[in-house]
Amino acid sequence: MNLVVDTSVIIAVLTSEPERSALVKLTRGVDLIAPVSVHWEVGNALAAMFKRGRIEPGQIRQVLRAYGRIPIRYVDVPLGDALDLAVEHGLYAYDAYVLACALSQRCRLVSLDKGLVRAASAASVGVLEVRE
């Protein structure tokens, strides 16, 4: 089974957020897919965590090593399609890229972002629920 993941899921797993074990269980044995933008969004999330004092530079390197071991297939999504979705569903572009990815790959997605989950449901994209 293919499953689109967003940055919220990746960061939650890598930084041992409370949802980590549920996410690992939910994604075990599936092929993970993400838009190429997720790669850069992970970097942005880690930089933001550092600015807020939630992570140290050495921890960033550890997280990046762990991130590099996650088998994710990155796909390009058409920018115009993503921006159409952003306008239609009131999303930021990064969330629209994830939604466009799920639509183009014809698979469900998993996210901890409630706005993205609502937009996915409205766009008839299946969403896997995370249960802690």
C-alpha cells in the first residue's frame, strides 16, 4: 500500500512526539510517498525548533541521520495544480503540495495537521486516522 506523509508526521516520529508509536504502527509495511517539498520543509521545521530552543545543533544532526534512513519516495507535483488546491481549500502551498501528491498518486495520506486532513476529506482523498 502507498501512503502520502507530510512533514508533521515525519517530525513527530523523528522527535519522539506523543503520536510517534501510533504513527510507526500505522506506517509499518507501507510505501511512503511525499512531494519533494517535504524534504525542505523538514529542514525548516528543525530550524524553527532550534530557534524556539526545543532542539540543540547536535540533535539536529541526529534527527537528519534518522530522517535519511526513512524510505520515502519523493515525487514532483505540478505547481499549478497545487496552487489551485491551495486556493480552493484555503491551504498554504506546502499543504497543497501534499494534497496534490495524494491526488496524483491516487492514495491516502496521513497527517497531524487538522486543516490538511479537512481539505483532504473535502477533496475526496482518503485519510488514515492517527489514534494515540
